[in-house]
Amino acid sequence: MAACTDAAPGELSAKQKARLVERVEQRWQAQAAKDWDKAWEFTTPNYRSVFPKELYRNNFSFDVDWELTGVDVLNYDAQAAVASVAARVMSSPSRHRQSASKLGTVPSVIREKWLLIDGEWWYSVRD
């Protein structure tokens, strides 16, 4: 039985890709708002079963502000159900200490791995 899709076998459909980009954007919105509990909700079910929100929260700093400026889907491995994503982010110090403020806003590209599990995209936390 063939499924109706706009993608070749092993490629993301336009709908899957749009949902992935949406999830990446939502996670970065939570991080920009420093809502670590919400950001934790985007991690894989396995990660959440081992690491509670409180531990996840401890991984972050309130000293940096982020702004997501773009998302690029770089690769998709259909057999592994894993997508590589590049998040383009502007970072700046949130507390304007003299030394930190000299840095200003810094652009960066952060590579992320997202897993497709039961039809939903989940952020894979790097160890």
C-alpha cells in the first residue's frame, strides 16, 4: 500500500520538513524566553524518562540571550529516522558587564540532531 507523499523514499516530505522546522523554532523560542521546562518538553521521550526537568534546567545560563534567525534542515537519514538541523542563532550577553558587552551580538550556527519517533520530532540532547 503506497502512502501519498511528495517525497522520494528516504526523503522528508514537505509536511515532515515543515513540522521539523516548526518544532525547532518552538524549542528555540522557549530557550530565548529562558523557559527551560518548556524546552525540556522537546527532548526525546527516553531522555525525559531519565533526566527530570530540574537536571535539564541546570545545564543553562541566564547570562546569554538568544535569537533564532533561521533553520536549515541539512540531512535526513530515513533508516535511522534522524535529521540534522542547523539553527542560526544570534547570541548576546544578557547582563551587560563591561567585559561581556564588548563582545556584542555574536552570530553562530548550532547543529542539532532531531529524531522522528512515532510521527513526532524530538530534540536529541548531546552528551
